[in-house]
Amino acid sequence: MKLIFAIVHDDDALNVTNALNKGSYSVTKLCSSGGFLKSGNTTMLIGTEDDEVDKVLSIIQKNSRSRKQHMQTHNTGALIGGMAGGIEVTVGGATVFITAVDRMEKY
Ligand code: 2BA
């Protein structure tokens, strides 16, 4: 069994959870925020059998997309990263970690 941690852009979170539920996958959503942009994202925990992992990843991939996001800096007078007062970063639709699970119990 595997536990998938998927950090999903907030704008894609609803589509990803709906698609996972449609595929009968259980999802736990945690409100989270990125350490760099300090803006909200959604961390999803999905416990699933090994042979289902690729299907889950495919659903996440199909329902999330990367986008450019502007990060305001306080150093408004200087040119940082080529833009005055801020930088533009590409934020992924989803960052996914897959870990092995020794055992799972439900009571
Ligand atoms: P944030 O930490 O807010 O990062 C947002 C985006 O800013 C990142 O997009 C990346 O393009 C850029 N970025 C992050 N740290 C940077 C740095 N030190 N210098 C320059 N640019 C930086 P993604 O890589 O797609 O990450 C989206 C979100 O996924 C992250 O939000 C974070 O919450 C999570 N994440 C990504 N990689 C992670 C990792 N290795 N471990 C834990 N969480 C991760």
C-alpha cells in the first residue's frame, strides 16, 4: 500500500478531489500554504493499493496545471529577478510525494 501526498494549487483542488471521488478514491484534504509564496494550497492524502497509484497520479495530472504567479517583494526600488518590486514564479499544479505504508487500520 502507498500513501500519496499531493500538494495541489488551490484553484485546482476542487477538480482534483471531485475526479478522485468519481474514481472511488478516498481523499483527506488539509489546508496548507507554500513556504515560498506563503499563499494557500491544498495538501491531499490518498491511501491506495500499489497497483492503483498510476491511476491516481493520472487523475491528479489531468486536473491540475501550472501557472505563473507574481510574488510581491518589499524591495520596491530594486530590480529583482528582472521585475521591479517583485518576481514571477511558475507554480506547479501539483507536487506529489509517494510513500510506502506498512499497515493501515480502520476502526
Ligand atoms: P511554495 O513554497 O509557495 O512555492 C511556490 C513556487 O515558488 C514553486 O512552485 C517554485 O516554482 C517557486 N519556489 C519555491 N521555492 C523557491 C525558492 N527557494 N527559490 C525560488 N523559487 C522557489 P512548485 O515547485 O510547483 O511548488 C508549489 C508548492 O508545492 C510549494 O509552494 C510548496 O508548498 C510545495 N512544494 C514544492 N516542492 C516541495 C518540496 N520539495 N517539499 C515540500 N513542499 C514542496
